[in-house]
Amino acid sequence: MSTTEKLSILKRKRTTLRTAITKLSTKLNDSNCTQADIEFNAERLQIKLNELTLADDEIHDFLNDQEYSEDIIECEKYSENAHSLLFNSKKKANTSAAILPCSRMGSSPTSDSIHHASPPNVTVKLPTVNINTFYGEIEEFHSFWERFENCIDKNESLSQIDKHVFLRGYLEAEAKRLVDGISITADTYTMTKEILKSKYGNKDKIIQAHLDYLENLTPIKDLSPSALNELYMDCNRRLQALDALGEKTQSYGRIWAPKILRAFPHEICRNWIVYAKRENLAESDITKLMKFLSEEVEGTITANNIKGSLVPSYPIKSSLENFNVHSRPISKDKKNSAFCPFCETSGHWPQQCNSVTDIDERIQKLKATNRCFLCTNWGHVQKNCFRKEKYRCSKCRKKHHVSICKTPTIEQSATTSTNKIDTSTYNFVHLQTARVFITGPNGITKLTRCLLDGGSQSSFISSDLVDTLNLPVISTGPLELQAFESPNSFSHKRRKVQFQLSSIWDKAKVNVIAFESSNRYASHPSSPTDVSRFAKSKRMKLADPDDPLSSLPIEILIGADFYWNVMHSDAPVKLSDSLALVPSSFGWILSGSRSHATVSFYPTVHNINVDTLTHELDNMVRNFWNLESIGIQPIQENLKLSTHNAELLTNFHQSFKIIDGRRVIHLPWKPEVKLTSSNYDTAIRRFNSWTRRIHANTELKQKYAKQMQDYIDKKQVEAVLKDTQNEVRLFYLPHHAVKKITNEEIKWRIVFDASSHSPGHPSLNDALEAEPNLLPDILAMLLRFRLSKIAITSDGSQAFLQLILADEDRDATRFLWYKTEYTSDGNLCIADEIVTYRFTRLPFGLISSPFLLPASLRELATMYKQTYPIATKHIENNTYMDDFVTGTSTDTEAITLYREMLQLTSHISLPLAKWTTNSKALQGVWKQENVPFREITQVLGVEWDTDKDVFQIDVQAKIVEASKEPVTKRLLLKLMSKFYDPLGLFAPVTVIVKILFQDTWLSGIKWDELLPPAVAQQWHKWINELQCLKDTRIPRWIGFSETSDVTIHVFCDASERAYGACLYACHTVNNFTEVNLICSRSKLAPVKKITLPRLELLAALLGTRLLQYFYRETNMHSHTAVLWSDSTVALSWIKGDPNRWKTFVCNRTTEILQYTTPSQWRHCTGTDNPADHLTRGTFPSQLPSLESWWHGPKWLNHDSDAWPNKDFPSHSQPSVEVESRKIKSRSSYVATTEPIIDISRYSSYTKLLQVTAWILRFVHNCKPT
């Protein structure tokens, strides 16, 4: 069976599995699905997902690199969605145990609420009756049981099993452990009730609990009004409860009145004594006392509101007992001291033990002393530990104590986003965390945790969460960041998404716009036990409660842009001098530091790991690697625009309109993104900042004002009238100047920032479409440029500003500038008054501008194809933005092309300027018509001398820049990215720097750290020798046209550090053979080491792709091509049957043979292979005189008979055969044996496994020890 057939079978199998998963997902999403159905379908879904994972792995073995990259993304996305649904289903099943069905209750209650059943004749919707979870506080049982009894126990529509399920769902902590051993059935419901009533429902015990509280009242330390009110409410509640239980509290006034008074401040006690004497009351009158205290507290609160709000405070102990996460809740009369089971001494916790440090020894000690691996306490094992559902190791998140964790501490690397700080003190800082629900557009809801950080100007969300929920992306753009203690601001391209967060307690919702982040946040504990108990006693709902879900990862960071959308302005509740509970939409959030808190978590600094690259450097690096990959990407034929892009292009053409000889442009708006802010505040702030700067620089101010006035004079912008305003599309663009140095000449250009935005609102670029990309590849244009004997270049003068902007879009391009006018003598006068202007033409800074201009030119070429056949052909293929880079075969054709270009572009009033050519005839025409032209110009970034018709390179600026800065990895990358060589003519020189950069990356050197001496020495040698390249001249025209008899030669080679290919053109003129380098491409070898023969095969694949790219872009398919390699192993693989080799070799030889034939591949020696310079590098001083690089091996100048022999060593060598597939032999031998176990006797597979296991155990025990 062939590889293709196997892959087809596996993909059909995967399709079947995905179909089954989709059906199960539909069933789980059914609102009528019962709890039993959810559990059954969830189990089936888990099985199918496991099978799907295995199927994906089998398919990936048969895919090439490109297919694998695309398929793995699809698989991960599919798996994430399915697992998210599985998680929500299990959560739904668990939640349903605490919620009455909607059909029974009449509405959808929350997880902790329930509705009264209403008589049929009642049409009013009754309010929700909340049933609080019962934790085992005896004084709360009476209230809990009354509500549960009325809502559930006496509800005749519920079965006994349903009632039992609901009851167990409302129990937690001690109450839950009390009945954990009882199975949940209808028969055991009565038993469970009786146990609970017996334990907590005893009237005498409840009365005693209230009396104990009043007996142990301690004087209040916090004199704030809130604390006084809390004390009064608690005392009054206890007294009312005693009255309800039949106790006559009035009779015990002499006992309770002094105890209650003692808890209040001295001033209130004095006021009561004075008041009682004045009113002739007994000081022990408990009823009058409580009324008096009520009035005193109310008066204190009212007086406080008049004077101003004070922060209420609740004292809470800051001792070891409060934050010992490994111990049981501690009683008031017994404190827990630290104890280590390893050295059996007090004073430190197990994870702090310095006596027994070996992990294996610690484990043995726990076994020997019968201690739990989770909590290290004595008397039980881990599976019986009551903490097993809550606690996990803080290092690896697995279920064992942190002191026996074998996970090594991870040192921070360049990609780490958390820093762990091991301190010697026990202070712990609680960051503001909350648990929230986030819902995606497909309806999938996920429970996660968020961190609130008022110190971050932006909000962030995990990239995994964005992809899992398919959150809508409203824009993609650079985000400027500045890390703490870093002098630089950094930039990274991020997606910006919009989503909604909702509280776990109520219906509170908050809309958030955030940037994606691929960094992880360090784990952080939720509210500790004592704070949770305190909050429960005060009826406060914690945003991040202490329960089994407290280990959820933090996936969202809410910054200052949405911080106050979440937080409330109400006063916080102080637990101590440095710890408080802060109110928010998600509940009460714990914040602050805690002293002497023994926790298993190290103090963690949450920060975002940012790329240490400026925005400008980031763009240069991205452009550098994009250029490096042009021409060697996997070959894609018959590329078509996506449906969305095709629709955008159709809409563009349908909006065709000409006004005053100019094309009218409508901005392509995204329908799903609206401009929710005009950005005026940002624009005015940046305007004031920028104008202060230019006022200090007279020369810059004059140039800036002159450019602005040029816009106004040419009516490219207009002042905004007060009565003209588009409320829907209104946006203000900040602006500034950028400096460009060309040939020691400084030029300033005004830039309008359409990516600017107000916090939490989209920018103008966010609301506009950026695609489709209609620009040709730079490499393709330069290849065609080298084929033309006569070369011509030009660019459109202010090309973007020649297109009229539609009236309805102009208010989206407003900006601020001063009012200007001309004096009588013609001088420009700038007033102090700020005026609002808007563009009437298309500004350059919009994200859609690079699409709108080429689309207009292509549209123009299509319309006038018959009238100007030569010009329209060149505009379609040889225009990059507003640059025309083209050529012809003769002077006559060049002059005709020039005339047609002028006439064609005049139809949309686009003037052409900066003409350049090597044709003396065309230059003569320009002189006659007074058309300015240049002899040296930049052609798509490459310097061209028209007089000598050669390319040259300017290295002086790079040498000067390198001498100004210390030699760091940052400088290395910066200059490497600025070495602009789209044709790869200087690739042997640049590969040295790429290898040096890879070495610094692998060694872990930081961005601003000085390079090691050995690397720095190589760098200095390279940069000093760059001067040798300044006189290097490469012929632009390679000496032949498309109709010449040409042979293309491609040389491929690889080393352990890099691999590459170079392409030469060989042609004969007047019995003289000329060979010239056309282009080259190289890549660094992967960091993960692979064999040299495989690298040679990758080089051959790269050469094949480069050849096909050259054919496609130059239309020279008819010319013969020969491909060369010095690797006999790689050639043996290419000339053999691809199906004979293993997957890696098979996939790559298959692609090579799809576009070439084995007879085109020939062997040459390594010394004759010019591609060797690409793989090992050549210093700049050697390159100019390297004839083998510029013109190939000498034997190419001779007939093919003089070329190296086609024959090379046999491909039966071991290095070739190592990639051969193993041949599987099949045998028809059939053996019959009696089965040890008769499987027909067993009714299920599970039973058979159990019996087999018992037999194997018996056999094992029978063996002699």
C-alpha cells in the first residue's frame, strides 16, 4: 500500500472520529439533556478524544514540514474546543446537583439559589430564596435547615434521591465530611438528615453556642463606625436567636448586659450609665440596652458620614495559624506551631528542612512513620486525606506535598515571564485575583481566573484562551510596553480581542478589550482559609474563594484601562494594617501583604515578558526574515484570493467614480468594528507635546509648517466646518515628523498615526480592512529588472494624495493644526488658534492605503489595456506601491513606454517623477522636455548607478552606526536586519553574522549584555572589513533576454551551520560563454541537530524551489536547467524511488521530483561548488575577488562534455541505506493452542480483565523469592 493510500485511510478514520465527536457535542449542548445523559455522553466524548489524538499522531508521521505545521494548528484548535466543551459539561453536571430543574421550579435559578413553587393561579414571579452553603457552624444550622426544608425537603415534586443530591450539594467542610461515607440513594436520605440534625440540630447545643459567643466577647479594638455596627448586629442576632429558641434573655440581663457593654468602647459604656440613671432604668435591662446601642451606633455612622468617610477596619490575627495551608482549621484555644516530620523537630515546616534534603529519603521517612504524602500529617494515607480535592504542590501542581516534589526549580530564561524570589522572611503578598466566567461567540463558557493590576496600562488575555473560545479579533498591531527597571520601551505585534466577563455570584458583567499574550502567569493562591471563614461569617462573597477550583490558572490580566470598570468605589474592609478586602463587580477581592504567613508558595512577581526590541527594530527584523524566505517557500500554484478578499476587491471596483479627473476612494470598513471614540483626547495631548518640541527647533518648525501648508494649498486637506460632522465615523489622527537620512541629506516627513486610540476603544486602523495584498514580491521585480537591457524607474508624486477620499469618510481623518494665512507680502503667518482639519485625499498612514493605491492602478490598467498595451502590461507586474520598476529590450520601446505611462496615469491625475534610465536615447528625450532625472538612484532599496549600469552597496552608514554603540546582541541583530540584500548577492557575507547571532541566542546572552570576546572578535573583523565591499560593482543586466539561448545552473550545498542554493545563468554570445550570478538563498541549520545528508537534501529542496520561483516570475520555463550537489547521499535519494525511503526523505524527494527529473541532477566536488560559500561564510575582504561566487566554477564556460561526470559512487553505501524503510515480512504459519482462559464464560470485558489480573497475581506469588 502506498503512502498516499495509507494517509487517505487515516484521514477518513479521523473524519469519522470528528463526526462522532460533533454528534456528542450536539447532545451535550442540548438544554434538555439530563444529568445522567451528560455524564454518559461526556465519558464517550473523552474516549473519542483519546482515539482522535492517536489518529492525529499517525497522520503527522506522513506529512511534510509545511503540511505538519498547518495540520497541527487545526488539530490543537479542534482539541481545545472539544476539551473546553467537555470541561463545561462536567461542570454543568456537577452544578446540576445543586440546582432544581427549570421545568420544576419555573425559572432558571443560580447555583446557590432556588425558587418557591408557585400555585397555578399566581402570575407574579416570586423573588429568589437563597440557600447558603452549610459549613458546620452549629449556630447557622437552624436558619439553613428551615430554608432547605421549605424549598426542597417539603417539595412533593422531588424524589427522595433528588432531595438527597441537593442536600449533599449544600454541605461543605466539616458538615460534608460528617456524611461523606453515606452513599447518595433514596433510602439513605432520611439517615443523612438524622445525622445532621443530631449533630447540629440539638437545641441545647445551639443555645450553648450562642451563650459561648456572648460569654467570650472581647473589647473591640477598631473604633470605626462599621466595626461598632458589626459588633452590635452580631450581639443582637445572638440574642434574637436565643429568644426564638425559647430562652428568656430579659431574665439574664444582669449576666449579659455587663458582658456586652464590656465589648463596646468606654465612651459608650459611660453614656449608657448616664442614660440609665437619667431615665430611671436598670443597668441590666437588656432590651433597653440593645435599643440604646442601636441609637449610639446609628448616630456614630451618621456623624461619620457628615465628617467624611473613614476606612472601616476589622482586626484579624497575623499569626502562623491563619495562613498555614497545610494544617486543619485551628480552634481559638489552640495554636498550631510549625513541625517537621523529617527531622522531627519544631520551629520550621517540612519544605524548609535543611537536615533531610534528599527527596527520596524524605519519602522513605513519610512511609516509615505512616504519614500522608499530601499534608505530611500522621495517621492516614493520601487517598483518605480530606485535603486531596483542594491542595496541590505549588511547584508542579500535582497531588503531593511541596517538600517531596522532584520538579527542579526552573531558572529564568529569555522566554520566561515569571520571576520567583525566594526570601528568608515569611511575608506573603496577596495580589488582586478573581474567578470569572468568559464566554466566546460560539456560546462556549469557560471558568478562569483574572489578575487585576492597576499598574498596567493595558489588559491582556492568554493566547490559548483567545483561540479556544474563538474570541473576535478587532485589530492586530504593535503594542508598546515598558518593563519595570528597564530604560527602554519595547514593542511587539499583538492581536486585540473583545470579550465579556461575568461574576460567579450574580449577573454582573464587564466588557473588556485586551491584547493577547503568549506568556504564562505564575500560580497564585486564592483566599486563605481564615479569610474565607471570616467572609462567610460576614455574608461577604469572595471573588476568588477557597474551594477545589482555587488552583485554576490565571489567564487574564485586567489593567488600568478597565480596572475601575471592575472595582467599586465603596470603602474597603481592612483586615489588618496591610491587608484588606476590596469590593468589586466580581465580589470581595483580597489585597495586601500578610506577615508571618507560612505558605508553600514563594513570593512571585507577575510581569509580562516583552521582546527587547523597539518598534522600528521589530519591523526591520521582520522585513529581513521575510526577504530571506522569498523564493524558497513551499511552491503554491494557482493562488487565488480568499472569498472575503475577492468580495473587497469587487466592492472596490463597483464603487468606481471619477471627480475632477481623480479616482474617488471609499475606505473599506470592517462591519464588525465600530469607532466608539473620536480619539480627540489623545490627539490634543500628543499635539501639545509635539508642538512644544518643534517650537524649540526653528528649522524643524519651518519645515513642518511648510509641509502642512503644502497640504492646505493643494486642497489635500480642508478646515472642518462646525456644522459638518459624521457622528458614526469620527476620528482624530495624531501626527509627528520622522527623519530620514539619505546621502548625508536630512529629510523630514509628516506621519499621521491611524493606530492611535483611546484606552479601551479601537483605533481607525482597527476598523479598516488591510487586505488583500496586491503587491508583487520585491525579489520577483528585481529578477525581471535584471533581464531587461534598457531599465526604467519612476515613482508617483504624492501618489496616495492624488486619490480623492469620499465625503462620508473624511471625518475619520481629522487632525489638529494651527490656523494659517498669508500676509500681503506673501509670507506665511501661523496663528495660535488651533483649527481642526480633515483629509480630502487618501492619507498614507492608513492600514488600507497599501491596498487602495495598487488596486486603483490595476483598475486603470484593465480599463485602458487596448489603448496603452505596453504601459498596462508593465503596471500590472512591475509596480510596487508608487514605484515603477520595469524595462524594455530597445530604446524605441523604452520611449514608447515612457509616453504611454504619462498618458495612462494622467487619467487619474497621477504625475510621475524621479525618472531614471540607462538609455541614452531616453535621457535625450528628457533633456529636450526638461524632465529631471537622476544618474544614481535606489531601486526597491538597491543602489543603481545608471551610467555604468551596475548595482552597488552602501556600507558606510552601517560602519558608522556600529562604531557608536557597544557590541551587544541587540546591535548584532539591528545591523544584521539592516543589511539589505534582496537578491542574495552578498549572502556569503551575511551568513557569518546570522551564525554569530544564532550562537549568542543559544548561549543565552541577554540583549544588552556585551558579547563574549571570541564572538566580539569575529564581529569586529566582519564590520571592519565591510569597507572592502564599497567598490564592489555587480552588473544589473545579466547579458541576455527572454529569447536568448540560456542554461540555468543551480548549486546546492549544506554544512552543519547553514544550507543554501545559488542560481546562475549561462549563455553564449559570439562563441563566448558568459556566466553570471542571478540570486541566492540560504538558511541556518535547525538548532535541533539533524544529519548532514539530511541537510544536503534540504539544500536540494531549497534549490528546487528557487528554480521554480525563477521560472514562474521571469516566464523562462523553456530554458534548460541543471542542478548540482556535492552530496552523493542526497543525489542517491533523489535518483531512487521516493517510497523506498523513510518519511522525512520520502516527502522531500517527492517534492523535488515533482518539479525536476533525476537526469537534471548532477554531482560536483565540494571545491567546485560555489554554494559552499553560502554555508560556511566568507569575510567581506575575500568576496569581491571570489570568482567562483560571481561566475560559478570555471568549467561552466566550456561545453557540457567538460563538465564533471554524471556518474558518482553507488547508492548502496550505508549512509544511503540508513533512510530505507524496513520491509515487513508476513508468514502464513498458523498455530493452534488451547486458551488458558475461556473468554466465552465472561459477560463483560471488565470482568475478564479482573479475573486475568487475579491469575497473574497468583502466578507471581507462586514464584520463589
